[in-house]
Amino acid sequence: INDLVRNDLVAGLLKFKYHKEYLCPSCEQGQSKRASHPPKPVLNSRQRLHLLHMDLCGPMRIASINGKRYILVIVDDYSRYTWVHFLRSKDEATEVIITFLKRITVLLQSPVIIIRTDNGTEFKNQVLKVYFDFVGITHQMSSVRTPQQNRVVERRNQMLVEATRTMLIFSRAPLFLWAEAIATACFTQNRSIIHRRFNKTPYELINGRKPDISFLHVFGALCYPKNDREDIGKLGAKGDTGFFIGYSADSGAYRIYNRWKKKIMKTMNVSFDELSVMAFEQRSSKL
């Protein structure tokens, strides 16, 4: 966070020095691992979408609230910008990949040149081969039992899983909200991780402008979305109670989970109570 402020890499972040004054129990539980010495990454591309890394994770032990069990992770080698897609089965991967490639090339007005994956059948099939040949994409596959050849996306998976585990522990959210937590972690990291070679965030490298993070909120924060039903009556509550779980991918709305209705809603009309969440974490850390 201090690097983001010092180098003016984002908009919407208060400009003062941030201190970590106590050990975060959720972080220690969610990110605990052995010390490692990863090799220095080698930049393989000089422009966005030149090389995309893909990996499919799953199945997850618990299905998401929408019945998803797999995660398709796509990383742009140049910017390290990451996209995540959630699938019910491996069979959906081919269609999701083709749809993504069509949309992203139009959105960014750049061609995808190389796609790098492992040897999974979700990537090694005739339908994808025909499509890649048709649009001129080179498909590179790592050798069997050598995940380090696809190190970029493997490392990204690890970062997302660690962040998600920490968020779920901290918020005490139901485990079936894991997909919402991963999507939120990905959204946040795209706007906050600093690419050391360029000293910019993945968001700026892929979109050409600094990200605005003034609208970011704490995952699991208590919130009060406006109740806009017409049948509430004059004395009915104008606001529902919910928990913040992420951002809408197709609009500027927030995603709110209503625990009592067990439903996810999208709205821009919501008030947040993040102090109670942070206060709980501080109290827990002192026990």
C-alpha cells in the first residue's frame, strides 16, 4: 500500500503512511507456508495479449453458491493482469476460452499470439485446436509433471487461493462464497499489485490508465442495501442487511449477499459499515 501511495500508482487512496501495528491472525492462517526462493521471472512478451497463461483448478470440495466447482485462471504475461472464470465442469472450459478470446481481442484491439497451458484435456482437444489454427494462435503446452514451465499462472493461482482463504477466515463467510472471494481478490490484486519492471499496476498496463480504488471495500463488511420493493409499506424498513462480497463484472454495482434470503443481489445504493469488521479483527488479534 505504501508503494502505491509513494509512487502515485492509483487514484482514491489517502496519502499517508500505512503501518502494520499488529499480527493479522487471518493472514497467518490463510497464507502460512514454507520459505521458498523462486527463480527470477523472465519476461516473455513485450505487449499485452502477446502471451496468455491458462490453468484450470478444481474440483473444489464445496460448490459455490451458483454451483461452480472449477476455476479457469488466465494471466497476461506482459502486464500480469488476471481474469478468472468459474465453471460447473471441465467440459465448459472450451466454450469459455473461445468466448473470452473473442471478447478480449475486440475490447483491447490486440491479437492473442501465444497461449501456454498444461496438457490437460480441457486445453488439448480438437475444438480448441481448430479455433487456434483458424485465428492464428500458437498453443504451447508444458511437459508432463513439470508445472514450473507454466510458473506464471501457477504462482498467480497460489496468490489468489491464499488471499481467498484469508478473506474467508477474516470475514467468517460461508465457504460456498469462495468463488465470490476469489473474484474479489482478483479484482483487487489487478489494481494493487505493482509490476516491478514497469512500476505500474496490471490494470494500468492493460488499460493504459491508473486504477481508481476509492470505491473498494472490505470483503464481508456489514452493509445496508436500499430496499426498493414497492410492497414494503410506509412503515416498512427502507434498507436490508447484507454482507459485501464483491463487484459486478458488467456494471458499477456492488455484489451483496443477503444471509437470510441466501441470495446475491447487485446494487449501487448501499451503505457500508466496515469499522465493525475491522474492530472485530483487532479484538481477535489481542486475545
